Amino acid sequence: MRKLKVNIYRLMAEKDIRNVTELAADIEMSPKQLYGIMNGKTTRIDFGTIIKLCTYFDCEVSELMTLVEEKSAV
């Protein structure tokens, strides 16, 4: 099975952003909502949010998130 991997932590490190609160303020989003996206706890992401994140990080959607194979528990 595949799952969506969100790469915000990596993008934050590349831009030297040290905390989620700073990023959330910069993109006008609540830290709680942003944490949910970053930790895979949210089930829906608004297109506007994706655009804000891609614009902020100057990246493509494929750099922001990727499909990966989920490791099966054996």
C-alpha cells in the first residue's frame, strides 16, 4: 500500500526554519493545523494550503509531498 509523505521538515531545514510556529505565522496558518499536515494526521489538504507551502518554499508539489510504499508490519 502507498501513502503520502510530506517533506515539510526537510524543506524547513533547508531554509533554516527552526520551528513550526514561525512557519505557520509566515504562511498564515495555525500551528496545530500545520503539525497535523506534517505528521500525517490530517486527511485533507486544501489546494490553497498546498499553494502557500509551495510558494513559501519555492518548490514544486512533488518536492513538498511524495507517494511512498508503506512498510508492512510483519
